[in-house]
Amino acid sequence: MEKLKYKSMNENDKNHLDVWKVVIDLWKGENAVKTSKLMMFFAVQTLFVIAFDINKDLNWVVPLLAVLFSLFWYFCIGRTVVFQKYWKKKANEYYNNFTDEMKAVYDIFPKPDDKYSFPFYGKMPAKFILLAPPIMTFAIWLIILVFVLTLEYAKH
């Protein structure tokens, strides 16, 4: 059915549709990137916890590295979130140029007035889910670093 509609489109509509499909692919591709980055973040945080527990001589080094890593990861994941937001915006710009017939076929983003109701966890923006862990671990590791440095200072 899509091919029949594609054949009946004028050249301008075909161009909009082709570009829209590329942009949607870029938007979808960011999902895998975000998931991979978040899994890697948790894996490295786990390694920091293990290293902190094992390493008794240089207690302040691991928290310092974890603080820096968490801050770096916040910006790294944040950049990916921004790119996905950009691709969605571009996809919507092309979508708005579609004819009504094309809009009926290629409408993929949920609208606020959609009849389908997402559960509460489905309504939470991905940026909060992705950016909260680096911020929280940054704060936790910073508190640990200050505590360890205070203990080190008290020893001397």
C-alpha cells in the first residue's frame, strides 16, 4: 500500500518523505546509543565501587575519578539526548509539510490528545531517566570524596 501511495505522490512529496525517513532513522538510532551509554555508565560505576572497596591505600583517587567520570558522562549522555531531540524536531518539520493523506499514513509520534494512555513510567521523559543517574552518582561520589579527604586530613 505504501508503494502505491509513493507512486501517486508528486516529486516534492516524495522528497519530503525520503528525507523524513532518513531523519526518523537517525532519531531511532539515538535510542540504541543512549541505551548503550547508560549500560556502560552503570558498568563503570560498578567498577568504581569495587575499586573503592578493594583499594585501601589511595582511597581518594577512586572517588575523584568517579566524580570526574560522572560529570563527563552527564555531558556525554546529554549530548545524545540533545541530538535525538533535534532529529525529532526535524522529523516533525518534514511531517508538517506532508499532505493530509501522507500524515494519516506516517504519523508516528504520540500526541497529547491521543486516546492511548501511557502508564506513569511511560510518560516520564527519557532525558530524566538518562541524566539523573550521572547527576546522582556525581553527588554521591563528591560526598564520599569530601569525607575521605577530611579523614585523610584529620590523620595528618
